[in-house]
Amino acid sequence: MSKSALQIARASYVPKMPQVLRGNVQPKEGAATESVSDQEEIKKLFPNTYGMPIITFEESQREMGLENPVNVGVILSGGQAPGGHNVIAGIFDGIKRLNPDSRLYGFILGPAGLVNHEYKELTADIIDEYRNTGGFDIIGSGRTKLEEKEQFDKGLEILKKLNIGALVIIGGDDSNTNACVLAEYYKSINAGVQVIGCPKTIDGDLKNDQIETSFGFDTACKVYSEMIGNIQRDCNSARKYWHFIKLMGRSASHIALECALQTQPNICIVSEEVEAKQQSLDDVVNDIATIVAKRAEKGLNFGTVLIPEGLIEFIPAMKALIAELNDFLAHNQAEFDMVRRSGKRDYIISKLSPKNSEIYASLPETVARQLTLDRDPHGNVQVSLIETEKLLAEMVKTRLDEWKKEGKYKGKFATITHFFGYEGRCATPSNYDADYCYSLGYTASMLIAAGKTGYMSSVRNTTAPASEWIAGGIPITMMMNMERRHGAMKPVIQKALVKLDGNPFRYFASNREKWAIETSYLYPGPIQYFGPTEVCDQPSKTLQLEQKS
Ligand code: FBP
């Protein structure tokens, strides 16, 4: 593989890690834990893994090591997030430290690799090729869900064949929920396989009182913020465009909010606030148009708008429209297919309830089409495909044209739209993510050595210097509650949405009026890997504000 100069330099970067993990450690157990809610139901569903204590690793005088080598399997699950390779490197170094004959196996292309028995041994040479690199290409990732007993049993066959005693699942909330179900099942049948989870997702929505952040969020947000900063400088130079920028993050708005904190745009929409205020699409459009008009009064016919990917689903009226469309098309697909393309829009308008029909009729042609034609294999509207940035840019333009006719607006309005998502998911991990991920992996191997199962690897206190980070494990059942999924109540890890009473949002809300009207752009520039610590090692603004009491 030919390598860039940065790749070569980065290969020799030694991740910083908690001081305690540099020496011999022993687990310290806290008190018994409870799930965040629905305790009785969760306890019943996880009789073998419920209530376990939080683990913290402490320095030990006893020489650490395992008499017998341990073979470990690792799975990368779901969307890519910078730092995954360092989690794997941390596991590798950890289990080799415990016993040099330990072996690490990677299952290929996500959980499907376990079920289909596709794997490769990850040797020192391979690991060294991937240290501190972005991407999940060392073994690939996939979105197969590990949910069925047959999958667990099929997986156990290969685990037994390879003499694997522990499996590490690196994934988001759903993958870690499934890791917990798997841990419970293997324990219930005395399979002799421990299961440990690691918190991954650029979306930043796998976090709680115990897990400070999911890895990848830091790097991805820094990449997007660099690009937003560059666009802002361009836009402040040319002074003729409004840039509508959609940011990835399936549901929660953490990414958009973090990017706003890093770049101080004129507008950032936070889906959770839109939902809390019960805003309609029209309200969102009016809010944006009002700021555009105010800036125009000052001769500022340019600006930036950040839009979270999940916005549409947080607008109550859109949610209702999508639900009715899903339902209607599920029952009338054949008739809908018979209608000529040019008549489809009017057909839908004539069939929906008056309220939804009115909303549907107000949508631009392209979006209306996306809502009825682009459907997933279950027949549902593919909300993530809706080009919200174009939708809003178009609707704001229409609103401003109306205001112009009424004499309420005199500016010029030209737009450019962007979507930032995949650009950030495989970036070379920031120092924060490189360090955090390596520590998460190394901690996972210590949890394995301690004989734990059903735990998520945890590294806390990460706004302090890495040497002071706290390594340990959190029982996954502790993060669970019961939620309705596909019509039935299921135990799942609670997804963390943006808290409107949390410090990051409050800081944003207290500054946004100024950022809207004045031009207060911040230009974070590209991620720096070498240099002064205040430039290279800063954690995300979200984390810094969250850690402030
Ligand atoms: P994970 O939750 O699996 O980490 O994935 C996050 C994400 O990047 C979302 O932000 C985005 O909506 C989605 O994956 C895109 O999925 P895909 O890679 O399948 O296009």
C-alpha cells in the first residue's frame, strides 16, 4: 500500500492513555446498578447480567497477566467512525500484554461475518498497518443486526472452533443493545464467551452519565467544522451567497450543534428544539427568512445555515404526514402505480386528510416526489434521502419573494446547498479520538482479563489530560429502557438527544442572536495532529461544556 507523508508520520504516533493502564491494574467494583428505567422488565429479560457493578481499573502491585492465552474476536458494526482501527489496536496490545500467545480475530463486514463464519486473524503486521488511521477497512463493517437465537448459535460455532473466549462489538446504541442480549444469552447457556461493547458513532448519541461520548464524533465534527469555516470565509469574501449546509447525524442534532459551537454560523437549526416548540415547516422557514431579511437590511446578503439530517422527522406535522403517506401507500400501492407520473402529486393531494393534504401541496415538487417514490424495502419513506437543505433553500426563497412583493424585504437571495456526512466518517482520527479509541480497546482487554461480560468499555474524565482519564466498564443493562420498536416493547439503550437544558445548547442559544445578525464566524481550520496541545488535543466543545457544572 503506498502511503502519504501524513500516513507515514502518523503510523508512529503513540496514543496517550490513562496513566493507570500503563502499569498493572485490578478491577474495583462499585455498588449494584439499576437500569435507567423500567427496572422490573429489564431485570426479568436479563437475569444473568442485570444489576452488575460499575468497574474502575486501579493500580495494582500484582504482576498482571493471564496464565493461558485468550483468543478474542472483534466486530465493527454500523457506520464508519474515525478511530475504530485504534480500538482494535488497543485490544490487540492489551491481550498481547496479558499473554503474548493471545490471538485476535476480526469478523469480516460486520456482524454478518460472525454468522457466516468469515474472519481473518489480525496479526501484528496487519495491526501496525492500520494504527492511527481512519476507516473501518481493516475488516470492514456492516449493518446486519445480531438479534436472533439462530444467529447467536451460528456465531458460537465459529467462536468455539477458533477457541475464542471473548467477543468485542464496536457499535452504536443498537449494536451495543444486541451485544448485551448476546452476552446474556451466552451466559445463560454457559457458552464460555464473554461479550464486551465499545461506544461508536459519529452521531454522538450514544452517551449518558457513564459514557462521556461515542468515538468518531470529535473527528467528524472537526472535519465538517473546517469545511464550514472555509465556506464562511468564502461567503464573507464574496458576500453574495447563502449556504444551506445539511449535516449527518441520523436523528439527534449533536453534530449540527457541535459544528455551530465551533464555527458560529448565522443560523443552526436544532431538531430537538423544533419538536419541543411544536414548530411547523412553515415556522422553520419563517425563522430563517426573518434572519435573512434582517441581515439584508444591513446590506449583508450572505450567510450560513446549518441543518441537522434528522430535522424532518422532528417536525410534528411532517411526522404525521409521513405516517399517513406510509399507511396510505401500504394499502393503495397498486392504484398509485397506475396513476400517470404527471398526475401522482394531485392524486396524493386528493387522497390525504385535509391537513396533511395541505402540507403535502405546499412542498416543492422534488420533495413531494421523494416522499412518495423513494421508499425503503419495508415501504417506508426514506427520510434521510430527503434533501432538506434544498427544501429549505427553496421554501425560504418563495417566502422572501412574497415578502418582496409586500414591500417587506429588499435584499438579494442566492443559495448554494451542501451535505456533509461521508467526508468525515473515515477521516484520520484526531488526537482525541486516536487516544480515546486506543484506551477504549485496551480497557476492553482488561475487562476480558477480569472475566466480565455484558459490559461496555468506558474511559472517563476525558477533558482532563489523558494521563488522568479513568478506565473501567459499565454494565450495559444500566443504560437500558423499554421502547416500542416495530410494534413491540423491546429493551434498548436509551438514545441521547440534544438536551435543551444542557450547557452546549444553552451556550448556543445565548449567542445565536448575535451570530445571526453580526458576522461572527470562527474558522477552526483543519485538524492538527502535531503541535501545541491547545491546538491538537482539544476535545469537542460539546464535551467541554457538558463537563462544566
Ligand atoms: P451509526 O449510527 O451506525 O454509527 O451510523 C451513523 C450514520 O453515519 C448516520 O449519521 C447516517 O444517517 C447513517 O450512518 C448513514 O448510513 P449509511 O452508511 O448506511 O449510508
